[in-house]
Amino acid sequence: MKAFTLIELLIVVAIIGILAAVGLTTFNGIQNNAKASTTLKSLHTVEKFINTSLATCQLNGGGTLKLSPTRSINCDITNNTSNVNAMLDVFMNYFLDQGFKNAYNNSDPFAVRTGGGGDRVLGRLRLDETECTSGSSKKQIALRAKTHKETKLIIITPIGWC
């Protein structure tokens, strides 16, 4: 009779264990990179939508712009803290209504409007206002996205705001 020795079987099990560990590490890295890519794509989608909406406001000469049957923005705001934050709340709720999800964890929110300190959750977008210039009461829009690699910042300055 021919059979494998105990040593040969242990070597095979050890090799399989090593391959599984390497494969799992590689898979986790690929998965995290895909989540980061999805988060940054969502950030750019939000940026384009806000830019397009604000450009449409300009083309329409102001008034109210309907984003959906339940969400609309006031195009005639003065760009101060409370007005910009109110507009960002509408945009944030619009994206939540559309079913946008956090790529890293569906139980974490996709977007928040925190006003500061909201960059701790992976995959979350933060919509805030920021000063046009230091000490200015005029505000512009700051979008941030947190991934395992970076926190990406995009500033949106509509025509005539700063």
C-alpha cells in the first residue's frame, strides 16, 4: 500500500494555510480600494449635481429650483452660514432620498452636514459651508469624502458668491 506520510500531509495543510492567508489579505485590499473608488465617484456625482443645479439657478435668473417632487432649493439666497447650510440640507436629503449608500458600511450614513469634525467615518460625504476668505461672512460650499486612503476636499464657489 502507498499512502502519504504525516509529514507530507502537514506540509500540504501548511501550504494551503499560507495561500489562504495571502489570498484573504489581497482580497481585503481589493475590496477596500473598490469602496474608496465608489466613495470618490459618489463625491464627484454630488459635486456635478450641485454645480449643475446652481448653474441652472443662474440660467433661470433665480427663483426656486425643484430637485425632485419633494425637494427644492431657493436660488435667491444670500450666501451666509444659515442659508448655505439650509441649502446643503436640501441637497443632502435629496441624495438620501435617491438611495445613495455608504460604500464602506450601509448602516453608516451616506452624507451628513456636520459643520465640523465629521471626517471620522469611512465612506461618508460631508457637506459644509466654508468662508470665501478668512473672516468673511460670505460662504461657499465644501464637500468632503473620507476613504481609508484619504480625505478628499472639493470647494464649490457659485458665480457671484465670493
